[in-house]
Amino acid sequence: MSLFVLNYQYCEGYLEKRTPYRQDHFAHATKSIDAEQLIVAGAYANPADGATLIFKNIDDPAVVEAFAQNDPYTTNGIVTGWTIREWTVVVGAELFE
């Protein structure tokens, strides 16, 4: 099973700066969940400097790229960079079905 992993890098002071955009960020993610593409997402802790989001049912990484580009955290400077990697699950694939 292939998935796509989106890793975000956050700006300095992310926890304080995210508040005005948080509701819109979650709405953006929820649309992708409803489309059965985004399956899990979460921010790093200690330090809170990024996040990982995992996508399935996508054939083209451009879909994930568009998600990142249109995320309110990106358009408002909270996300300062990202990487997208295709990920082949070899153990535990049933968790993502």
C-alpha cells in the first residue's frame, strides 16, 4: 500500500501565531478527510516545530502539494516549508484501509 506523507515545518512562535487561522486550518483538513484522502494528521511536540499528515487514495502527489499550498497555515506564514514523500507501508497496512 502506498500513501503520501506531508511533513510541515512551522514558523518560530507557531503556538502563539496559529490562533487566528486554526479554525480555517481544521476546516481545510476536514474537507480532505471527507474526500477520504487525509487519514491522520498531527503536530509535533517538544519542540512544536512541525506536523505530519498522511494521505491515501491519491495517485498524484500534486494533490498533496495543492493541499499544502492552499492550507490557511501556509497562506498565512505558519507553515514555512514542507516535503511530500510517497510511503510504502509494509507492516500494519490494515490500519490505513
